[in-house]
Amino acid sequence: MDKLDKKIISLLVKDGRSSNNEIARTLAVSEGTVRNRIRHLTESGVLKVAGMVSTEAVPDKELVLLGIKVSVSKNLSNIAAKIAQLPEVQSLHITTGRYDIMAEALLTVKYGPIEFLSGPLAAIGGIVSTETFMVMKSFKKWIIPQGNDGGNGKD
């Protein structure tokens, strides 16, 4: 990824609806260059342009942080990858410190956390313990809205 790619990404972060022509004019390059760069960035998995909403705009869902400890005899990356594929999971990170994994999940209000912990998360082997943190208020947090099929827009 070079400087031009980074500038294109920066403009899309500011306004994901920017047209290739607008980006090209701003960066003084051709529209074809922008189109090809964006195609390459998306095909290589570096860039994904998606509509996002504020977590506060989804009244029937709540954002939950999960601290997850994994058995030392299990493959941490494999477990993390399986958790990341769950449609409720918005982001996931392998971390240092008290927990092996920190995840953000968008769950149904009230019973969502217990259903998630005892259902899809429990079905993934190798998890020793979890700690749940209910998010009271978010600052600068946007999510990919879940569709009616329960998916979250992840491929």
C-alpha cells in the first residue's frame, strides 16, 4: 500500500459515499486510477466500504464487550477466528493481559448476553472463561447493521 492508496482510504473513511470522480479530482489523478486502486484494495481485503450506523440507533440491541480466556492447550488463533465468524461479533482482538481475546458483540437487549454465552460461544471449544462488560455509552462507535437474516454483512 503506497501513499496514494492511503489517501484514497482516508477520503473514503471521511465519506464512504465519495465517488471515484470526486476522489480523483481531490487527489489530482484519473478516475480510472482511483477505480483500479479501490478494486485492488477491496479484492486484497485491505478495504471494505460499508454502510454503518451508530450503536445507539439500534434500540433492540446492546453493545457488549467480552473478555475471553482460552485453554493454553488450544490454538488461540483458530478459536479467535471461529468467534470472529459469529454474526453477533462486531470486532475481535487477540490481546495481552488478563484476557486472551477481547470481543465486541451486538446482542439482543436483556437476554441476548446469556443466550450468546450459552449458545454459539459455548459451542466453540477451548474457552475457559468469559467476563461480560455491558457498554453504558459509546463514543465514536459505528457498526455494520445486521440484516433480517441475522448476518452482519461479513463475508
